[in-house]
Amino acid sequence: MAIKGQTFRHYPESIKTEAIRLHEVEGWSYREITEHLGIYDKGRVKKWMSKYRECGEESFKDKRGGPFRAETEQERLIRQLQLEVDVLKKWLQFLSREVHKINTTS
């Protein structure tokens, strides 16, 4: 059971599939995988392995947000970067107006 204020680590699907590949194909131990990928505990990799054996690749799909969730991790990143670009463009406009004001008053 979660403790109030406790934070959880979320690992993307790519890390999970890489951990599975390292264990299944390369024959790495759980400890080696956790050290190589920077995973918090080896028990996490064991759980991923058991989920993978039960359901295959589908077990790692992010199902948060229900069936209507259309936005992927890459789309979220693109949207975030586009927002940052828009903010920087507005700052550039603002600064260029300020420089123009200073140059015209001098």
C-alpha cells in the first residue's frame, strides 16, 4: 500500500523492453540489468519479466487515461517543445521591440 506523499518511479516502455531483451537474448542477470539501465530495484525487472511471460509485449503498453487517450509519449514531447518555441518567439518579439524603443529614443 502506498504511503501518503510517496512518489513512484515510472519507466518508459523502451526501458522495459530493453530490460527484457537483455535478460532473454543476452542472458544478463537482473542485477546487471538494473545497474546498466539505472533501475531502482531488481524486483522491478523480475515483475516485468513475469508480466512479459504472461501477456507478451502488450503488458508494457501505457494504458493510463483509458481507451480515448490518443496522445503518445512522443506527441507529448513534441507539444511541450512547440510550446517552448512559441514562448521563445514571443520573448524575441518583446525584446526586439524594447531594443527598437531604446534605439529610437537615443
